[in-house]
Amino acid sequence: MKDDPALYLALVHYPVLNRNGAVIASAVTNLDLHDLARLACTYDLQSCYIVTPLADQQELSRRLIRHWCDGAGRELMTNRAEALRRLVLVDAVADALAAIERRHGQAPLVWATSARPGEAALEPAAARVQLAECGRPGLMLLGTGWGLAPPAMAQADALIAPIAGRNGYNHLSVRCAAAILLDRFFNGRP
Amino acid sequence: MKDDPALYLALVHYPVLNRNGAVIASAVTNLDLHDLARLACTYDLQSCYIVTPLADQQELSRRLIRHWCDGAGRELMTNRAEALRRLVLVDAVADALAAIERRHGQAPLVWATSARPGEAALEPAAARVQLAECGRPGLMLLGTGWGLAPPAMAQADALIAPIAGRNGYNHLSVRCAAAILLDRFFNGRP
């Protein structure tokens, strides 16, 4: 396991931007939880943090996870439990950082992701190399809504380069963006 | 444009398998249409075919596309129209083949995708090279439900290699699988 980069994801619902650039807490989307859990399982991430401070959204997410991990869904589709048990609900990005630090004995390197080009952004495969070299765990922050708000960006050590399409269109769903970033992180050549 | 591989996607709702291995027509999923359209736009595919013979599912899809391309959605989120107008509803895979052949003057190379390992499967980047070499358009078939049924597999010239995760888990959503396959097709090294 020594050479395995310990990568974590956080799907951030607060603080994120809405279409007008205001800081909001976005609603949790059922399919986001399923898709992110299945991605986390495919790429063997220990946990994917679902970040929301809203009690009702946490309760909704908890019910959904329970349904598939312990309830009727478990019998219906056993592989879904294997995925969804990797989801961990937390109030804030800081709680995800603290949990990873408790587990690994050191704080994670934190990367923000964005659809907008930024300065000094790393390709995901370069981030993997950086992680292997420093021996620390890593956490990639994914924003819902219109993307991570400045306070979430400020918690990151660096920025992951946006997914450049073939014609300038940069409006992928967070589900598809997460899929591409994870695949590039583990399988891309730096 | 000469060197641009003309790739098309088809999201197949019939014939696909259900959990018991029976051939069914699956229901169209709202977020599949959005995510596939946004992917098609990002990777600049001219069209993504939505394959379903069910009249009510076609009508539902048509209403959804109209809402975002011509209705209230157009004002709300202009970039969604740019994506969703790339969706083309067809009754059968054969109709997608015929439409591509009419446009390009030659039939497309057709690849089936599957989460199950198959013989002689191509990596997506190798499929891109093959397309460039033969000068034909290409069509990648994506199955909903439990994957493409044998009659759909039989319409393909070859199989695209499944997305190998890091621990054998092979249950990605079709949305995330499509994202990874397109990214590997256009950006992967053969």
C-alpha cells in the first residue's frame, strides 16, 4: 500500500456559488451521491466526503445511504452498498481535513478544482506525482452549483487544471468532471 | 477539419439488458440527457443519439430538449441550449447509422462499450487512431440499464475495452463511463 496515493474527494455543497455569484449552500443531488460513490469505489478511494452544513440535506443523504447499505436497496443491488459506504457526511471542508489527518497522522495536500482557468494549475497526473513524492494524503475539492466559493478555494494548497474541451465549452456536470479528473489522476501520464 | 475524428455517441435504451438479463427498453433519465449533451459539447461531437423506440419516452425527451433549447430554460442557462441541441432522438441504432452515413457519405465504424471484459477490445485512444487511419466517421454505443443486449452488440464492428478500476469494481454510471471514454478517446495516448 506504500506506493498507493491516498486520494480523497470532497463534494462541496457549501460554500459554493450560485448563478449570480452569491455564496450559497446547494441542495444534495441523489445521482451525485450514487455517481461519486461508484467513482470512489472504482478508483478505490477510502472515502468521498459529502460536505453540507444543512441538517435536512444531511438527513436526506443519510436515509439514501442507509437504504442502499442496510435497507431494501442492499438486497436489490449489492454492489451499490459497496460504493455508498464510502460516502462520509461532514458539516464543512475543515471536518474532512481533520478526519484525513486523524487517519494518516498528517494533513492532506488540498487541491481545488474549477472550470475556470487559473494560474499555476496542476494537471491531475502531476498532482499524483506530487502526492507520491511528499508521502502525504491528498484531498480534491469539487464544487457543486456554480463552483467552489472563495473561502473553499482558500483552503486549497493548489488548483487542478480545468478540463479543457475541444471548443472552449466548459460546463460539464460535477459527476462527469469528477470521473475525468479521477481517471486522469490515476491513469494520466504526467 | 480533415484531421478531426468525426465521433458520435449513441445512448441506447433499447435493446438493453435488465438486472435479470432480459432484453428491455429502459426509461430515459433526465440527467443522462443533460450530462451526455454537455459531454458531446465539450468534446465537440456533432450529435449524440438518444435511442428509444418508446413514443412516450421520445415525447418526454423532446419536451426536455425544447424547454432548454427554445423554452424558459434557454433564458435561464444559455449554455445548456448549446449542449442539448446536439441530442438527436432516434427509434433504433440503425437510424443513427443511417443518419451518420447520410452526413458523411460512408457508414460509421461502430464500437460497442461494456463493463465486462471481452476479447480483442480496443482502448479508446487506439479507436481514435483507427478512425483517423480509415477516414470514416465513428459511433460509440453506450448501454443504459445493465448494458447493451446482444442484438446491439452485434451491430458493432469492435468492442471498446471496459474501464478497469483499481480493485475490480466495474459499476460506473453510464454518465461517468461516457465521460472517461470520451476523455480517453480524445486525450489518451495509444
